[in-house]
Amino acid sequence: MKNKIFKPTKGVSAGPSQRQLRAGELIRHALVDILREETLQDPALANISVTVTQVRMSPDLRHAICFVEPLGAGVMNIHVPEPSSPSRTSVVPGSPAEVVAGLNRVTKFLRGRLGHGLGMRFTPDLKFVHDESFDNAKRMDALFDNPKIQADLLPVEAKED
């Protein structure tokens, strides 16, 4: 009897393949080099350093979602609600949303530069998204610094003393 290889059922994600992970890292390294060496012609990207934290590839390697974290003196973590609709936020100059919008405006240029440096059959479409993991980590640190939370985290023996 042949050994059957487990294959997940349709609709259940098994995570990215090694090919997707390898291609994502290749594109991430190439993007870091391009963003470090090139001067991008967008006012939102002036004097701002951008870190590419992760690139997630589609299974066919034709689309890439690039997670970025803007760094620099001009970056502000501010989101101002629009007066017309409280659920939407406007893009504030210098905010991470403005930097991501600027990167999405120069995707054609970045894609062209990537095509020259990659040894891939085709260059994927790029979409830039703000990586919120750093903001989440800050929120978690602030939460763990709260005295009420620290009291809940102490072992039972320490609470009795």
C-alpha cells in the first residue's frame, strides 16, 4: 500500500509554500536595496526611510503584498477622522498612511527596477501596506506595564504575600 501524502482540503490554507517564501524574501531584499539607493520622486517619501518588514506572495507569484514601516523624523502616527464619516480617516502628511500611499504611487517605477534585478520569469504586481505589528507591540508593552494587568500576571503565591 502506498503512503499517502496529506493534502489539505479545499478552503483550508496550509500556509505559504517554500517557493512563495523564497520569492518573497528575494523581493524584500531587492526592494530594500532599491529604496536605500534610489531617490523616489514623490513628496510623501522625501527624507523618510522605509523598512520593508515582509513580502507575502500569491501562490502564482504574480502579486506581492509588501509590509512596510516608515522611519524618520517626518513620520507621525496620527489618524484624523474626516468630518463627513467618522469611520474613515483622512491621510495626514507625514503619517504612515501617506508614506504607504506614496509607495503605491511609485509602484511602476519600483516594479521596473525589480524586473532588472530579479532572476524571475516575471515581476509581480506590488501593493504596499503599513505593517501594524510594531504598533501592536507598543500597545502590548503599554498593556503589560499597567499595574492592574501586572497584578493579574503574578503567580498565586506572590499575591498572598
